[in-house]
Amino acid sequence: MQFHTRIISLLTLLLAFQFTNAQPKYEFRGVWIATVENIDWPVRGASTAEQKADFIRILDMHQRNGINAVVVQIRPAGDAFYPSPYEPWSQYLTGVQGQAPNPFYDPLQFMIEESHKRGMEFHAWLNPYRAVFNVATSSVAANHITRLHPEWFLTYGDKKYFNPGSREARDFVVTVVRDIVKRYDVDAIHMDDYFYPYRIPGKEFPDEATYRSSGSKLNKDDWRRANVDTIIQALSIAIKEQKRLCRFGISPFSVWRNKDKDPEGSDSRGGQTNYDDLYADILLWLRKGWIDYVAPQLYLEIGHDRIAYEKLLDWWSRHSYGRHIYIGHGIYRTGGKEPAWNNPNQIPDQIKLLRANQNVQGSIYYSSRVFDKNPMGWNDSLRDNYYKYPALLPPMRWIDNEKPWPPIVTREIIKDSIIKLTIKPDPRNRVETKYYVLYQYSAESNTETFGNLPQYLSRIIVQPEGAVITETLSSQKFSYRYVVTAVGKNNNESEMSEMAILVKTAGKWGFYKPQ
């Protein structure tokens, strides 16, 4: 059976490789930046200046790798990486929960601004129900919600959780999220797989009293799922009410349900699943349109005997219900004793497989600090090959399909070797511009197709109010075309700006405007 599985995996890869010679123009390329226990950022004991410098270093590294989105944990445990009227400062900033950074700064605002400067989206990652990471060792401020409303919380193992069956607890979480979306320019709210917690062997989650007092006619499992459905729907409504272009994404455990439990389930043998153990019916949320994307954590390798990457990739791609799918890659597994994760082809092969699937729009890597060591040379693989060209973020047309007007571009030649482009927004624009895209290609290129080929995408210009850029002209080429487009907040790209051909005749450059 194991040999048979490997043959199928090999055939799947061979088929995928036939269709992945070119990079896609639109692709989500994200990385998770975890703050709980200071996993990725900030370094314990770092000063304000050191925190800022390190976050900039992280962004610059990922930008070189071709990453275009960061998913940053801003609420790891009922706390905040920003000044919140509802929750105390996170202990992972200063070492003490409730203690503000000194000198003061707003980490969330800072991170958003630095990300946007680089053309990266910022997805604010929240843990919805985790309230105290470790009841024995965590710093818990006097104004933490567990102290103000202890009746909303349940202790399970060494952690304290919001009780999902408590309407007051659910409403509080929705209020926290609404406040973030209202005050900050986040591109998305992102939640991971911690809804009801993963089961602890021999221990039942202690919500029996809540279930009995609810008076629900549902069985306990369905009641738990209904509790989670309720908060997801409420969060979706709150986010869109505040900012309709703000997305809502969920990153679930890799398995919704195993096929032996449900014919709709995946060909997998997951020990715990979203539906049966975490009470998270992801497919319902997708069908109802409550979430905009799903980022399943496919953290195991191609050909795994129980949860094979290629099988789960195919399953999720067939259950997107028209929403986006970004595949979670488990790069943290490298460096251990697993042979598959000490194979430099593991991540490249995973990328090739997902790119062969039209229903999958990109990737997210867990987690950021692993890239500091250039594991298996993957930084180089991304920079030099798989993410060699910039990618535009895929638009979500069910949210908004309006394009910006093309920018107004004027051109001039300086010293017969430099082209100067002055880019201004069209005054008729009703769509907020995120950035401009510069294309440069030869005059002989097919103008009908060049805009879909990423190798012609010269650069992304993150100056929505307008920009002046210069490019040195190569003496080796006899003609160029330059085109600029505008990209809106929802990543819809404008039509091309008016084109001009740059032709060198008699040793001098000049413009020729096509008729």
C-alpha cells in the first residue's frame, strides 16, 4: 500500500510539473509571524528601538524572498499588540502583561505601515478563544478579562479559554475585532485552528454545565458547532460593516473530516479533525460566504501515510465554494529527523503541485523565524526561481469588482540614456489606489498577452499619491514599451496606461506612439 501511494504521488507530481513552467501573475505569498511565547517576534527583552529594527529586518528578508503578505499574531491570548480599550498590552511585548512599550509606540500601527510601504498586505491574526496561555506561568494583568469576568472562562489542561457557549464571551470577542477593523488599516482578520481546543486524552472540555443551562435541543456536539458557527457569522457581519474591503480568513487544521466518518471527507486518517473535535464546520462557513479565504495547515509532506499533502491539496481545492485557498506549508518541520523535511525538493514540489490547481491561489509559510536559517536553501529557491518575479495579490471579486482608472503617465528622455516616468492618479478615480505596477517589455511583444506574464512586471511602486521614477535604458535593446497600471484596495488592476514605444534611431532614443 505504501509503495502504491508513492507511485500515485510521483505521477501527480509529474503531471503538475507539466503545467508549472511559468509563475502566475496573481499569487498570495504569505508568512505567519507568531508572537505567542515570542516565537518569531519580538525578541524577549528587546527595547522599542530593537523591536522596530528587527521587524523591519524580517520584512526586508521576506520581501527579498518574494513574499507579498504577512500574517501577524496581534492577539495571542486575550491581550493586545496595540493600545486596546478592552484588553491589556501583551506580555510578549515587555515581559509583563498590561505594561506598555517604553518608549511608547503602537506596534500594530507601526507593523501595518512598514508592511504597506513594501507593497505587502497585513493580515491581523487573532486567537479567538485562548485567554491565558499557561495558568501557572503566564503574566495576567489586573484588568485582564479573565479577572473581570471569570464566569466567561473555562480551564482545560494548562490553559484558560473563553467559553464558546457563553453569549457574553462571544459578544466580547466580536467587539474586540470590530474595534481593530475600525481603527486600523488591516487588510484582513485572520483566525487559526483554535476554536474548541484540541482534545487532551482522558479529559473532557468542561462545558457540561453551560450545555445543560442552554436548554438546547441539539446534541452536545451539534450545540458546540452551532456556538462556533454563531461567532463566525457575527464576526463576518462586524468586519464587513466596519470596512467592506477587509477580508476574513480562517486557517484550519488540515482535515475537515476523514472519509470513514463522512463520504464528503478527505482520504485521510487524521487523529483529530475540525468538524468532530474542534467543532469548526469550515465547509459551512465557505458555503454561506461568511469567510473570504481558507488557509488549511497542510503541514505534512507529499506522500505522508495518513495525511498526504497532495491528497489534502486536492480535497480542499474541490471544496473552495468560490472562495480563495492559500495552502499552509510546514517549513518548521525541517531540521528534525523526518527525511522528507530534509529533502530540499519538498517545498518546491509542494509549490508546483498547488500551482497546477486552478482553485488554489497561493501559500502561507509557518513560520517566519525558520527563514532566518535559509532551511534547505529555500530562501534561494524562492528568490531565484519560484518567486523570481513579483506577483500581484489575487482580487476577491465577490467583495468588489471595480477597477481604478489607469494612471496618467508622462514620459521624457534624460541624457539619451534614462527614461523618466511621472505617474499621477486619474482625478476621476473612485477606487482607493494601493500601488502602481510598471511593465517593461520589448516592442515586438504581443500586447494582448504580455500583461499576464510576470516576467514583464518590472516593479511595484507603493506611492498611491503619485510617483516619479527613472530607468536606465540598455544599449543592447533597440526598442521598449512601458506601461503602468493602478491596483486598488481589493487588488483589482486597472486597464493599461496609454502606451508608447521607445525606439533608438540614429544613436538617439525617441518615442513613437502607436496609432
